[in-house]
Amino acid sequence: MPLKLVIANKAYSSWSLRPWILLAHFKIPFEEIVIPLDLPDTRKRILKYAPTGKCPSLHDGAISVWESLAIVEYLAEKYPDKAIWPKAKAARAHARTLSSEMHAGFQALRQHCPTNFRRPVRKLELTEAVEADVARIEAAWAEARKTFGAAGPFLFGRFSAADAMFAPVVNRLHTYDVKVKKATRDYMDAIMALPAWKAWIKDAEAEEWRLEKYDSM
């Protein structure tokens, strides 16, 4: 029985992208269930899968996991051969720490630059709080790349859960035309060149659902 991943609209759901791109990149078979946001029955439909009424959630037979970072950890345990986390202890600890920082932080960037994977690239004036978030993200990426990134273009060389956790940030920096350093742009380009990333964007652009509060940004 394949895994089931319940996600919201691909155009707008940053949290849904995280486990989705991980599954797709590592070629782990799964069934996708998409529940569009902001419809009268959205919450009712999601509650069938997750007690929080939020997406994403992962279902493996009778086992349900309804939080993005917990889904990542579940997949890492279920598929230890996939190197979802870096193999080396120090790199793995650093990747987990960065992923947790992403999970809990950067509220200013999230609120000011909402996720929209089909938004045309267009500059948005940033607040000081958002600029501080961007500076921290650039520093975190640079440190990971310098310390652990010799084996490839991603944060820890090869693509890992840490890259999946930061993938929506790549979209935000790109689509809101945020000025970043060359090393940051190179990393963003590596993420955006992934077949899994391109597949997500293609699906997002094909969706019929529209939310004006995001499309007008």
C-alpha cells in the first residue's frame, strides 16, 4: 500500500511542498490528495485526515503523521537508505538544527511575502524585520555550505531534508525579487533546477483554484 500525502493547493502551500519535494526527489512512491484552501468545506475535508485541520499529513496504513517536520523524521526512519538526513553525525545535527530553526522562525518573511508558486517575479519593498530574516537565512545557508557542502550544490552537499525545509524560502526570495548574494542565488538556482521542483511548479501553474489575497500581492 503506497503512502498517502494530503496537501493543500500547490500554488500556495509552502508546508505541503516540504514533504512533497522530499518524497518526489528520493523517488519514494506515494499517492497525492490535494484539498484546495479557503473553500466552505476545506476544514471539514482536511479533518478527515488530520486532527489539526491543516495540511500536510502523511498516511502509512494505520499510521498518520500530520506535521511537516515529523513527516520528514518518519520518512527518514522508514527509508534509512535514502540519506534523507546527512550521514555524518555533525552534518546531521546541523541539518536538524537548521530545519527546526526554519520550522519555528522567520515569521516576518512569511507574513510579508506569502507563498505563491505562480506569482510573476516582481519586487516588493521589505521591512527591516524581513531584511533581518533574509540576512539570517543567507548566513545560515553560507555556513552550512562552507562547512558541509563540498559534495554538491546543496546545503549539505547532496539534497537532504534541510533543503526540503528551506525550499519554500527559495520561492519567496525568487518571486519577490529579493536582492541576495551570488552564493545565495547559486543555491537557489540549484533547488529550482531539481526535477521535483519543476514538477511542483508545473502542477501549481495548472491549478484552477485562485485566491485573490495571494494573487494580488
